[in-house]
Amino acid sequence: GNTITLFEVVIEYHQLVVHSSYIVNASRGEGQCLPLMEFMSSGVPAIAPLNTAMLDYIDPANAFIVKSSPELAYWPHDPRQVYRTYWHRIDWQTLYEAFVASEAVFNKSPRVYRDMCAAAAASLQAYCSMAVARSRLQEFFARIRDRES
């Protein structure tokens, strides 16, 4: 029939990453944003806000920054809807400007675009590569061992 295998989904996702010029995120907040991290790890620059978890790996060298500002909010699943947190309201004008600027860089400044691609991959390599994860895990276990001694 017309069922799609997991392998086909993975291949299609890979093709999406390979054929993307930019990855766009206009969310009010992120815990990590794995799709953004996956695309950037593959050398795809971003259009994204510099807030929440994205503060760890988004910068002007690897992304067109979308401005945002804190706004009081309630947790989405809180039936009481008590304002106890905040999210980041996207400045839609800067999102538009980022789209315009990113198109100009892609079409008119190939060197700048290549540098952004390299910066995207490098920043994620420094943030979440296997070597970084291994080192952090080893440090964690060392602290546990030191406490038990």
C-alpha cells in the first residue's frame, strides 16, 4: 500500500534539511528546540529570537535575530490561568526584516551566507556535540564520586 516506512521518513527529513536555506523559529519560548538544533548542526543558518533556550546557541554570526520582549503569561495547561510566568512576544516587524535580509544575503552575498552556515554548525558543535555531552556527563559522574568519597 501507501504506508511510509520510518526509513523513508528519515530520508525525507534529511532531504528537507539539505535543501533548506534557513530554519525559522518564531516561537514565544523553547525548552531546547530540537528541530532548530538539528538544522543548525547541519549548517543551516537560522531566523530566530534570542530568548529562552535559544540564548545558548543563537547569535548574530549564525542567525538573523528576531526581537522579542517578555510578556506575562500563564502555563498553557493551567486551568486556573493564573499569570505566573512569561513568554516572549515576537516583534513581527523584525521577523519580516529578517526574511528580507536573509533573502538578500542568500542571493547577493554567497560568502556571508557560507560564513553563516559554518557558524551555525560550529556553534552547535560547541554546544551539543557528542564530545561536549561526554565531557559534561563525565564531570557529572566525577562530582557524584567526589561526594561519595
